Amino acid sequence: MWAIALSTLLFALMHPTLAQLPSAIIFSALFGFAFYKTKSIGLTIVLHFVANTSSLLIKYWLLS
């Protein structure tokens, strides 16, 4: 659990804007827990890809 907390903090620091901070913390904790349960870095990469893609699509829909 300490590793998940530390990686969540480091991940949040890589996304320093206030708009990104809440989702970065939540998603990072979920990604860390997913890795802890599955031991699959591939799954966390796919989850990160899906999170980023869905964010882009939502922004696109809101701005169009």
C-alpha cells in the first residue's frame, strides 16, 4: 500500500495543473491497485491509454 501511495503522489506531481490533479490522484490509485492485483504492467498501460483517450473525446465533444 505504501508503494501505491508513493506512486500516486509521483504520478500526481507529473500532472501539476489543478484541473488534472483530482483525476490524476484517483486514476493513479486505481492503476496502482490494478497492478497490485494483477501484476500486469500491460493492464495499467491500457487503462492509462483509455483514460487519456476518453478525456480527449469528452473535451472534443464539449468544444464542438
